[in-house]
Amino acid sequence: GILYVLRPQASMTLDPQARSMEVPLASATRHLTPLWALKVVYCVGTGSSACLWKFITVYYHHVGLTNSQIGLVQLLNPIVGFASQLAWATLCDKLGSYKEVLIVSNLCGITCISCLLLQSVQSYFPLLCSVVLLGSMFMASRGSVSDSMTLQVVKDYEESQRDAVRRGQTSNIVSLPSYGQQRLWGAAGWGGASLLGGYLMDAFGVPFMFVSAGILLCTTVAVIACFYPGRLARREAKQSAEQEDGSFRRAQNFRSFSVLWFLTNMFLYGMCMALVETYLFLFLLHDFDPPANKLLLGSTIAVMCLFEIPVFFYADRLFNRLSMTTLLSFCHFVFALRCAIYSILPRTCVATVLLTEPLHGLTFALMWSAAVEYGKRIAPKGAEARMQALLNGLYYQLAIGCGSMFWGVVTEPHHLGYRRSYLAAGGFLALWSCIWNLGWLWYQSSTSDVGSAPPAIQNVSLSSRQQELDSGS
């Protein structure tokens, strides 16, 4: 019941899962994208984002912005990022290619963030704000478009196997790649770059954050330019490939129940997650005696990223055994448990938070892997990149942004404070999980055609997929 992909006969020195396999796409001279290139783009590209956006508020403080000015930039930034992600994804869908968009947008982003080193930009707030938002607009392409590109490459490997099976080439096989096996390198890059970026800023000053981010982003662009497939290398889908997974593509547009109910869940989940993503450090600094030191704060990020990696690697195995609803509901209740633990941590021992952070592997890595998989299943034909951009922007930009504003008020001592806020977030998400599942049950019962059940309540049998491949369908 395990899917396999053909390995080329010629010997290579690279690991089998990182080889550029010489299986023809549109012609005999076009090859599959090497998997190591996807890993490098995720690791180094996410690292550049960590060096820049994780410490951007430190830069704002360094150049003398007031809290109100910082708040304005931080409010506008996710709005611009969300709109830009949708625009870049639409362009990718129109062009039928990701490479050119990623190269041009990231090069423009590097140019913009370099301007933040200029004294004339730093001394004039409207100009600084414009440069930051312009840089955010260009660099917004990397996250969602990289996800879409990875999904397309994984599909190319599956299609190459199908073509090889038809030709009778069934020797020297290795396991097919998955999205999670590539995405886990983003977690490694985020954790490593966060620690390295902080060290370099201490050693060389705050402006060095732009140097480190620029170097990493240039490396990302170089790998994309050299190893990602261009527009002419994209194979046109065959009629049989278009019909594959037809049961998964019942959503004909973005207004279907499946899409709207799924995105509603992602928005509410993201708002609750904002309490962890935005305010965990403040909770550790203000609600404990003695408070957390910088080493402990960095260690929490390291533990989170460490436990994301195995979950990303193995998550795809769960997709073939459990429905998306089951997986996402499981994440709901694990998040509720995580929040409950935060609320009872002893105030005199802040280090106990490290015992809770392994749950991040489930509350984020498993949730995100399942969300990307489900988004792929329900995306309307020709709008795959837009679906991933909508998912990415809705969660990271709108939900986290709105959640940060909401919890910023609620966590004030004269309101709920941190501990009761965590209890409220966990309780709300557990309640929402029940409502969400009832919605799916209602939708399933109201659908007369048994085969039209939404992808969220279906699971895919690997053995049935293998049978399709073996029969040459």
C-alpha cells in the first residue's frame, strides 16, 4: 500500500530522495525538479523571513519610531501581505508558472529591504512605512507560492511514476516525496535563523539583520533560478490526469460550502493561535517571578521547531488513514490542552513552559499539513495557487493579525489577563470544534450523492491509488 517512484538507472552521489530524476516531462530534455532544491528554498527562504520579520520591531525601536507608529505599520503590513499573496498567486495561475514570479518578486523585495539601511529612509516615517509595505508586497509571494510549487512538484513525481509504469519500467524504486517532507525544512530554517539572527544582531548591530536576510534571500533566488522549472517546462495535464481525484474537486468555486466552512475554521483557529504566536513571550516575561531570560525565550522557539520536524515528515501517512476533519479536530483539542497547561504553569518556575512546547508539533505542523492537503483537494481547477495563497494569507495575515489585536486587549490585567485568556481560547476552540463537525455532518447528510462527500470527510487509500497506477489508469 505504499506509493513508489522510479529511480534512474545511472548512479548518483546524492541521496535518492534528492535526485533530479531524468523522467521526461514535455520532452526528453526536461527533468523533474530536484527535491533538495525545494528543501533549500524552504530552509533558507524561511530563515531569511525569520531574520527580517521576527526582529523588525527591534529595528523600528532602533530608528526611533513611537509605539503608535509601530502599531500603524504592523496593522498595515498583514493587510498588504494578504492582498499581495492573492495577486501573486493569480499571476502564477495565469502564467502557468511559479519560477519567474518567485525570482522577480524576491529580487524586488531584496532591493526594498536594502533601502531601510538608508538614513534618509530611517528619518522620514512616511517613506519608511512605504518601503516596508512595498517590501512586504514583493516578499509575500514566497510563502504561498512556494507551497503551491511544492505541491506541483510532488504531483510531477506522481505523474512521472504513472508514465513509467505504463512503459513497464518498474525496477529501482524509492518512496514518493510528500509536501511535509519538504516543508519540515522551513521549521528547521526558522528555528536556526532565529537563533543565528539574534546572535549576529548582538555582535554586529541591529542593521545587520538586513544583511543576513538579504544574503539568505539571494541564495534562495539563485536556487530557484537554477533548478526550478520555468513556464516552458510545465507539462500540460492530460485528460486522464485531469479526471484523477475527481471526487476531491466538488468545489467548483470559492463560494462552495466546503471552501467557506474550511476557511472559517482556519480563521478562528488562527485567531486563537495568535495568543501563542504573539503573546507567549510577553506571558513568560510578565506573569512569572523570576521572568524568563533571553536564553529560555530562544529555547521555546527551538523546542517548537524541533517537534515540528517529525510531524511534517510523517503527516502524509495520516492522510491516507484519517479524514481531514478528524485530523483538524484532533488539533483543536490538543490546542485546548496546550492552553489549559499554560494556565496552570507554576508562577515560580517559568522553565516548565518547555514541557508544553512539544505540543506545537501537533497544534501547528499537523494542522498546517492537513490544511494544505485539504486546500489542494478542494481547489477549483486552474486556481490551485490562489487557494494556497488564500489559505496562507487568511491564516498568517488576517487571522493572526486580528487575533493579535483582540488578545492585546483581552490579556490586559484589568480584563482577563494571560492565564484566563489561555483558558478562554482553549475552551472556545473546543466548542468550535464541535460546531465545525456538526456542520460537516449536516452537509454530508444533505448531499444525496454518496460520492460527493466533501474531501474533508474523506480519506484516500494508498492501496487504491497504487492499483490505479498498476492498471495504467
